[in-house]
Amino acid sequence: MVLFMKFNDILNVSGFKFRILFYKPGYTPHYAEHIIDPKDNREKLVMADPHNRFSVIIYDIAKEFIEEEIKVPGGFIPNPHTAHIAIEEIPAINVEPGDILCSDRAGRWILIDRDSHEVKWSLALDDSEWPQDILPSSDGKGVIVTDYGASGYGGFVRKVFFNGVTVWSIPIFGAAKISRVFGSTTSGIHSNSFGGNYIVVQNGVFSGIYELDEEGSIVWQCPKGVGSTNNFWLFKPHSAFRIGLAESGGNLTVVGLEAGGGIVAIDYFCRPRWGVMSTYTIYPIHYYRPSRYGLMETSHVFPTLRGTVAAVDWRGYAGSIVIELLEIPKAPLSWLLAWDLDPGPRGIWLDPPLEVLDFDFITITLVNIGENSVKWRLYASAQPILMEEYFDSIWRNISSGILNGGDTISIEVDNRVKRYAFLRLRVERGIEDVPSKVRAIVTWY
């Protein structure tokens, strides 16, 4: 009887090509990390199954064998949602390399001794409802924890000293997984940080990713909210991590979307650069729409030891499946250039200009949701550089008009012959002293 799909099994669904890392009927991991186990220096997948096995699963990739499965204590909360293998000692709470940090079913964050499988340290907070994730803080003074909250709402991300004293706390209903930002190279020239140490994901209908620094300040987030520019549709995100060590903020945040399944990489400005996603609606009822790429509910994304992107998706028969992405199709991606934005009395450029050289088709849909009319002008440039120090910026007006209150218009740009490198949109109030609101939706492919 075949219990596992083999490590080298490769599937291709509509151009979305992936390798199966783990699948076994009855196992429903919600989280995975790819590590070198400090216990034996072997390559392992560490998985957390909060819905069926209620356990931490340690899987030897080369042997294709589950070498350990550790049930977490408690009996009513669906956990563990994450599980982290300690790589270094933490003397303050007696952490040894190989020990496991996770949440249990009794409402605690716990440390499990790898050898005895006993709980050797735990953290319980009075206002916690559904503990999710736990990571040692970057400064070594405590832990960063998330709590999802539940029927009593609640939910938070919090820095706590090892003795249980709170350092800072941010209320976030649906606070889910945490990933650590690598930071800077020793030279200080290259970094993947946008100013923070941790990325925390909020698992809401249309919610956000937050990058936090060690003091608990939000230094970057996506989406930014109503009245802002450059936002991505995050449909029930549950995890995210930063890839790249480029200079000048040129890195990407990879996000897993539960609603219908999806894996998308967004840039510093919260614009999607590559990935696959589905749509989301509550009509006629609330349910997830599986994507055409075989994804159904992507509960986790994570980096592999090979530098590739991997994910956990609930596409398996009687189980979820852990995959490594091998090839990502060129797929349409939609985002918000302006989210119900008042252009103000002087108008506004919806910057930065859209980099469209990589895209064949771009559609910009303008919706005037205010009562005052809105003027718009779309400009294009063939130059792949916008630096007046070296080249004059030459723009051509390719579309303009006036949009009355309640009206919608779609501007379609065919860029298959790579006529344009940049597009730039300006919106203004029709009557300067009368407020209005415009929604600008970009779909590029």
C-alpha cells in the first residue's frame, strides 16, 4: 500500500508546476518549515497539524519517512498551527537545539523537549483565546507571540519576556503566522528588511500583512486602507515571508491566500509582481472558489533550503499537501491603484508609475463612487528609465476624460509589442472645491 506520494512526484496544472514534498491521507498539516535538524544534521520538514492529528510531525525528506509525531497537550483548541525547531540554545527557558516551540490545545505557547516529548516551559496569558505562533525575539530577551482571538474577538501580536511580562502588544483580530525578517548583510549594503524584524499576517476577509520592529512599531503594511494608493487584494492570508536581499527595497513578500487558494509575491509598494490567485465573493453564499491552478486553500508559504518557494494547500484527498513551486504561469493579477481616494483640490498622481514592460495587457478600471465628477488622464512612456538627471522624461497622453458620479470606465492597454515601459495616471476633482472619491483597479497580465 502506498502511503506517501514520492518526494520527486511533479504535477503541472494549467502551467502551475510543483513538486510534492509531503502528502499522506489523514494528515492535514497547516504549517511546514524546511530545516537542517540540529539533532542529526539531516534535511527535514517540520509540520504542524491542528485539525486532524493535533500534532507536530517531523519528516525525513530523503528517507520519505515520518520519524517523529508528537501530540500536543490539551483537548479543545485546534492546534498546533505552527511548530518551530530550535536551532540554538536559549538558557533562560532551557531551550536545547532540536526542541520544539509551538502552541497547544490548552491555550498555551509551549516548549517541548525533543527527547522526552515533555513540556519543559509554557506561557499562558489571561486574555488569550486561540494561541497561534511563537518565535524567540531577535534581541534574545523574550518571545513574539500571536493569538487569533475568536468569538470574544480579541487577538493580538505581542512581545513577552520569558517570565510572562508583556513588553508591547498590538490588537489584531485573526493574528496568525509570524516570519522573521533576515535583516542586513554584514556589509550593511544588502537587506530584506523594510525597517522591521518580523512579518505578522492577519487572517481576515480582506486583511493585512504587518512588518514590525523590535519596539512593536508597524513600519510597513499591505494593504494600507481606505483613502490610500497601491493596495493588493489579500483574500484570507494566513502566512507570508520576505524573499530577496536586493538593495533599495527591491525585495518581495510572498503571501499565501486561503480564500480559493493563491500564492502571490508583492513588492514594497504592495503591488503584485507574480503569482496565482482566485476571486472571492459571498454570493449566493460564502464559500471559497478554487483556482484554475489546482489550489484550494493555501494555508502556508515558506522558503526551502534551496532558496525556492514552498506552500501548504488543502488540495489533497483526505489531507493537505506540501509542495515546492517549480514553475509559475503568467497569470492575471488584480490590485487597487486607488482605494476610494479623494484626489483633493489639487489632484494627485497615482504614483509610482506603473512598470508595464513585463506585461502584455493592462486594464485600468476607474469607478467614481462620489457625487462630484472626476477628471482623469493616462500618460505613457516608452523609456525604460525615469531619471531626469540622464534623460528627459517624455510622456504621451494616451487617454483622458471626465467621469461623472456613479460611473465606471475601463481603459485597456495592449502592450504585446512592448510599446510602453511606464504608465502614469492622474486624477482630479471635477469641481475643485467639492470632494469626490475614486477607485482605480488595475489588472495586468
